[in-house]
Amino acid sequence: MPTRAPCKTRIHTLQSDLLKFPWLTHGFSTRVGGFSRAYGREALNLGFTQKDSRTAVARNRAAFLASLGVPDAERLVTLRQVHSDVIHHVTEPPGKPLVGDGLVSDAPGLALAVLVADCLPVMVVDPKTRAVGVFHAGWRGTVMRIVEKGVGRMRMHFGSRARDLRAAIGPGVHNCCYKVGEEVRENFQSQFAYADALFHEIKESDPVREKYPLLFMTMRPPGHSRLPVNLFLDLVEANRRQLLAAGLSRRNIWASELCTSCNTGLLFSHRAENGDTGRMMGLVAVRAMAARK
């Protein structure tokens, strides 16, 4: 179960026990305990959105980093996210904004982060080589296997072995609320043999139709109009399966049970709040002064 990191500024941060190492810091932010007013009182919006002030967001970021023990905000690396499979290997803060949806590094003191408000923040940590990765996985990035490719990039750059890796999937929209179109299922079916297992259908109900079925009879077969069917995607399971396919052990994969759409008092949700929302951050870093054993 997630735990809350202690913080003097009342910021609530979710963490995974799987990633608790003395040399590592990590956290999934919530919306609680910040300086923004655009998305409710004392909201911790960490994204430079059009509605919020840059001053408030900068203060929020500084407070969130401080709560995790990250001393230097200039060592924070984020991305201009574009729902892609582009992953950057970074050793220093970049001189210009990076475009993509994944970051990997083994540089001490460098904080890697993605921003989310329904999409999944996924962290991968190698305790052997002390390398880390963080990935922004919406449905498009998931179809393009960004997490699976991220494990491959860690193997390429750091010599990581999949059996050593640990992964944490942060809060995001769950299959209870992630309604998608048929085109999304078709995209998954084109890439994954197990795609059908990631979706479930719920037929809309209509009490009037059920009570008076004759009112809805038509001349077309099957003799009555059909109720719409809603299609839901399990994005968490999709990314879990990618991690397993990449070679991770099931016991080394943790996923938050929190659905962003169901918990808007604690978390930002683009869908539940009709796009008028802030951004949370999934952050992972090798501590600057961590001594190797």
C-alpha cells in the first residue's frame, strides 16, 4: 500500500515500499498542500498550465522537491510530453527543453520527472547499477510500448538486467473510469496478442426501454434498436504486462490502487474535471551524496 512521506508543508506524497532504498528518492505528488488557487484552495499544481500562475507553480515545485529532500530545483529534468515513445538518456540538466515521454539516468543528484493528470507515471529502478527511469504512459505511449522500450534503454545504457529491476506504477485513470473508443481497442489489437483482455464492455441501461420494450421496436432486424455499449481500457494492466514481457518479476512490480477519476479530492483528473485541472508529478532520483556499497 502507498504511504505518505512526512512533510512540514502538508504536502501529501505517495510512495512505493518497493523503491525505498537509502540512495534513492521518489514520490508521486497529489493535489494537496500547494500554493495554487486556480484548481482549488492550496492546490499543488506542478504543471505550467495556462490557467495557473508561473510563480505559484514554481513555489509548488520547490516545496515538492524539498519534501523529497531534493535540494536543487535546477537539477530537475522534465519533458514537453507528446504521447510518444521517445526516451532521453540524461546526465546533466539539458540546455533546452526535451521533447518526449521518458527519461533514464544514473547521474547522482539528477531528478527525473513526468507530469500527469490521468496518464500513468511509471518508474523503473535498478538497485544493482543504481540507474533509474521514469515514463509517461497514456494509451498512445502504451501502444508504442514506451515502458517496455524504457527497460531496453536501461539495459543498453547501464547494463541493467530485467530480473534486478523494480517498477512502480503511480496513480492514474483505472479501468472503472477509462472509457475509450473502438479505435483505441483496434490500436491495441494491432500490437498485442492479449489486447482483448485489457478491455471490458458495459451496456448502457434504460429503465423506460426495459419497462416498455414495444415502444422501441423497429422494422430492422433484430426488431429493436440496440443500446450503446461503453468500452473501458485497463491501462494499469497494459503497462504491467509490458513490464512482465520485458522480464521483470511480478513481485517486483507495484501499482497504486488509486484512480485519478474516482479521487479528485486527492488527485488531479483531466477527464473527471473536463480538462480544467492541474498536473501531478512522478519523480525519481539517485541521491547526490549516496555512498555506493
